[in-house]
Amino acid sequence: MTCPDKPGPLINWLFCSLCGPRVRKLWSSRRPRTRRNLLLGTACAIYLGFLVSQVGRASIQQAQAAERRPLRSRDTAPASFPETPLDGTPAPPESQDNTTLQPNVVYITLRSKRSKPANIRGTVKPKRRKKYAVASVLQGQEKGPGPSLGPQEASRAIYAEGHTAQVGERSWRLVRGPGVRSAGRNLHPPQTRESHIRIYSESAPAWLSKDDIRRMRLLADSEVVAGLQPSSSKSGARLLVLERSGPDAVPHCGPSPCALLKQPLDMSEVFAFHLDRILGLNRTLPCVSRKSDFIQDGHPRPAILWDLSLAPASNDTHSSVKLTWGTYQRLLKQNCWLNGRVPKPEWGCTEVHHHEWSKMALFDFLLQIYNRLDTNCCGFRPRKEDTCMQNGLRPNCGDPNSVTLAHIIQRTHDPRHLVFIDNKGFFDRSEDNLNFKLLEGIKEFPESAVSVLKSQHLRQKLLQSLFLDKLYWESQGGRQGIEKLIDVIEQRAQILLTYINAHGVKVVPMNE
């Protein structure tokens, strides 16, 4: 009988060889059966416990050996695999005897998560819309004489930027430079870039029509074909031709859409456009913020849609309707064209509907625009940089017939309604210096606009609307800067509501 060499079987062998004879002897002796049974049971229990402990220890050792085995195989495997699948999962190594080893590690391929945009006011950003933009091939080309606009178009351009010129002169000249496409070249291929008008929800805000969105994107994203510069103006405004009507056509407003690019200090015109739409007035032309390579200063500027349907304006007042402050106050009392009533000739009425003056007064008061109804700055304390102080108009406030209204514009096909142009607002006007002269003679205000001011939703709507214009939002310092501008408008709205209650001004629907 051989002696085993392992500890477990050795102990079993010793127990059986030594204890076997003694058990037989004990069983054959004459001792009492109770004591004999107790001894046998105790011995069996000790042996059974020993067997259980040996089995548990053997299972633990086998598990540890199984865990150490793949580590050793991985350490001895080569560092790099010859082939890698497209999904990035490495293949198992092959042994030297051309037998493929069964992998003992499960490889899990994690697919990259799709980037999710920020949730902006409960909206979800869809796929980005891409626009085609073409880089300029004329870098640093000198200015040269070119075709100018006609006398009527030149007159409209001059009143739109607030400067006078002779109607018959060639006041606009073609200018080429960086960011302006050549007349006879087609560039391939177009570059793609994201639109500056961002809409992350399924639809635009309710107060902006589809035409508004289309025109905003036209102003913000269209390429500049040519630039038209006024030869006699000092305002720095430019007229940009955005699209070419034909491959060999001369850049011209009419067949091609145009935009009036103003100065960076006129950025409040963008705010005015969104405020006009939110109040339901719909009297301003679409306006966005735009950076143009045509003017290489890096500052965003307001770009206003060029509308050829505007009626011709005079050179002195830049208006299609000539009025003084005295005649304006008298026609307010006549309720011209109200309820379809045709005014009598002796009333002195114009073709403008009576409700248009109420809308203009409310709009101008919220933005403190004085260059329409108070060109002489008679209703507030002006600063030295205000136009009335620079032109020396302040001392003429005594005679109401000497104070003329300016920038009163109609459309040729719709003389009953006004178009609000030159809407530069002033947010730094303190509450004790507000121009209440703008509200004189007004006995009713539009219900749609007043309801927005009372609804406590003006801030939310302005934030949502101004957020669409990416450049304007960033140029004002993001949400923090926009909130400060809205604070000013909300304070003036509360003052206007107090004025309405104190003076018994009526709030009536004006949906004619």
C-alpha cells in the first residue's frame, strides 16, 4: 500500500490505518453499548467535519488558479493585434502552432452617444440647417465708380439713413471690396455655415410670420453681391445688394433684394423690430444683426430690409406726409378715417388712418424715439450728442407750427398705414426725463399692445424672440445684457399703464 504525497489524502490514509483496528477492537470489547456508541459518533463527526473543510479549501484553490490563468495568458500575449475590426473591437491573438485560442475575455463595444444640445426653454434643437456662403475673390479691390440708383431710390435711401441729398444727383455709387462677389465669376464649391437665425423648436414664435423668418434669414445669411455707398452722406450707412438677379446683371435693388447696413450704435433697431412684432403693431421693417466683410471692423451692425414699396419722401423732413406739430394736434381731434368715415376737406386730414398715430405714440414712448414726433427735443432734456442739439433745433420749441414731424412714411399702395423707419431707441433715458410730449393728443391706444404690457409676459416673449438673432444676442452680452434692456422697457410699460389710467385714455381694438 503506497503512501500518498498530498496533505488531504495523507491525513485520510493515516486516519483509516490507525483508527480502523482500534474501532474494530472497541466494537468487539465488552464495554457498555451506550459509551461505545458515543465514542463512535464523536469520531465520525470529527471526521466528517474534516472532510467538509478539505472540500471547501480545494474549491477555493481551484477558483484562484482559474483567475490567475487568464492574467498569465494576457501577459504573455503580444501587445498589438494584427487586425482590428471597424467597430474597434480587437481580435484575439493566434498561437504559434496555428491553432486559434478560444478567448476567455468578453469584449464589449460601447457606441459613442449622440451629442444632445441644451434644452432652451423647453425646445429641442433639430438638425442644423446649413447655408451656402461663398468666399470673396476680390480681396482689397479699390473703390470705383459704378452704376447708381435712380433719383427716387436715392431719395428713399437718404431718408432711411437720416441725411439729406439732392433727389436728382447720383448719390449712390457702386463699391467693391472684401466680402463682395465679382460680377462675372461663379465660385465652386460653396462653403457651408450655420444660419445666424436660430430656431430650435418646431416653429417660430407666433408673433413672427413666415415672411418675417424668411426675410430675417435673407438679411443674416445671404451673400453680398455689391455695396452701394452714399457719396454725400456722413452716416456711414451702406446699401448691400444681397443676391444677383442674373449672371451678367448690374447689381441693382429691385430685381435683387437689398439691405441697409447702419452703424453699430444703431443696434437698438433690432430690438425695436422684435418689440413691434410682439406688441402686434407690425409697422417696422425686418431687421437683424449682421457682420459684413464689406466693412472690416468686426462689429455687428443692424441690417434693415430695403422696401421699394415705400412712398417717395421729401428731402427736408424725410417724410411722405408733411406735418407740423400744430397740424398734427388738430388732425388728432378729427379722428380721420375712423370707422370708415370719409373726412371733409376743411378738416385738414391726411390719408393716414387715425389709429396709426396711437400706435406710433405708444411705440415711440417705450423706446423714447424722438426723431419723428419731437424732432426739436422739446419734451425732455437732450444731451449734446442728440441730433436736435447738433442741428441747433432746441430753441424753436415755442412755436408749434415751426416744429415739423419727420420720418412719417407710408407705402405707395397702402397710404392708410404708416411704416416705422429709423427706429433707434434710447435705453439710458432716466425715468424723470421721459418724453411725455410723445403722448400729447392721444386719446386711445391699441388693445393688443396694452394687453401684452399688462400680461406680465413681455419679458418672456422678448427673450424668446431676441434669442433667434444670434449675433445680436451675443453683442449685447448674452442673456444678462438683454435682461437689462428688458428691465428698462418693463419700467416704461408700467409708467405708460399708469398714464393711461390717470388720463382716462381708452383702450380699443385697432384691427382695421
